[in-house]
Amino acid sequence: MALREGELMSRVVLVTGSTSGIGEATALAFAALGDTVVFNSARSVEAGEKLAKETPGAHYVQGDIANDDDCKRMIREVLTIFGRLDVLVNNAGTTKVIAHTDLEAASVDVWREIFEVNVFGTWNLIREAMPALTESQGCIVNVSSIAGVRATGSSIPYASSKAALNHMTELLAKSFGPVRVNAVAPGLVDTPWTKDWDAIRGAVEAMAPLKRSGQPSDIAEVIVSLAGSTYVTGQVVVIDGGLTLL
């Protein structure tokens, strides 16, 4: 489509795991800037289609990032419909709540399940998207966790997966410039995942300098900022109300 003089082309932005929580808030924040947003989920198809219908110019693509064929199909569909990809936000993830002292519960099967999504799935999607992002000189923002930078988190396998994601972010940024690759590392955020974590929420509110847990919009704000920061790459930005200062 030809652009009129002075008219800017909107970015095409794929946000994985974007039918609720941080992913939904992020996709809607990009859309509010006039970007073309692609919503995604592995299972919440009805919610994804509804969001796409309600968001001007948006599209929904179903796909499980833990499935290599789905990753290929998702990127192919985005490129077929829009012809480009400018921003990839890897928000889809999973966890298990397991006490760090419970070695029996943190079985190798649990490690595999978490790494299949948080590490291997993210890697697969980046690998498929990188040619298009290279062509557009676009960017990647990975959604990590403070569990990847501190000895904390819902389980040791989960925390380890986010540490791996952080290092992956730095290595990709070093290897694939001018494609920019950054990550955000949220603390506790009020999402459907954490709705029952009242004890942890109370502790965060008592200890964190900003005296509250995060909201999805807090994380979306920084993701959008990183996507637009043209001289920032290889960074893992902690968003936790100051909790990790303690």
C-alpha cells in the first residue's frame, strides 16, 4: 500500500500469550500508538479472536510456541497477511509453584515442561522471525522475571528458565544487530496467574519501596518504550517497584 507524503507506516507487532495479563496490556498499548497488532494464544482462541475483532487492524493467530510447526505457521501467517514483522514480544510462558526445597516435586519432567515453553519455544519463534526482523531492522522484547536475576521465583525450574532467557537475550543482541534484543524482568504482577497469591502480594506491598505489586500496564509501558528505543540492546530491565533493591 502506497503511503502519502508525511504518513508513517505502522509497525507490525506480534505479542505471544496476549489474551490476558501482561501480553494483552502490551498488545493494546501498541495498538493505542497506531501499530498493527497480532494477538496470540495457545488455547484461548475465543478470547483472542474477540480482542482482534475489537482492536482496529488487529489479527489473531493461534499457536503454541512449544510446537515448532506452530512457530513456523505463526510467522508465515503474519508475513502472508502483513508482509513484514517489526516487533516480536515473547510473552508466552509457563510455571509451576514448587517450594525450592522440594526436590522431588521439581522432577526432570517439570523442568522439561517449563523449558519447552519459556526457553525452547521462545528460541524457536525467534529463529523463525529473525529473517523478517533483520529485513525490517526490527526488535525483540522478551518477558523474563526477577526470578532470572535473583534467587527467588515460583520454582527453581521456572527461575532457571528465566535466567536462561536473560542470557539468550544478551547473546542474541550481541550476534544479530542491528536487530535489537532486550528483555523485561517483572516482579509480582497482578494477573490471572497470580490472583491467589495473597500472601506474596502482602509481602511485596510491605517491603517494596513503591508499596504495591505491579499492574500489567506497568510492564507494557516499559516493553513499548524498549521497542521504540533505537539505541538500546542487550538489556534486561527490572520492573519490580524497587523490590530487588532490598
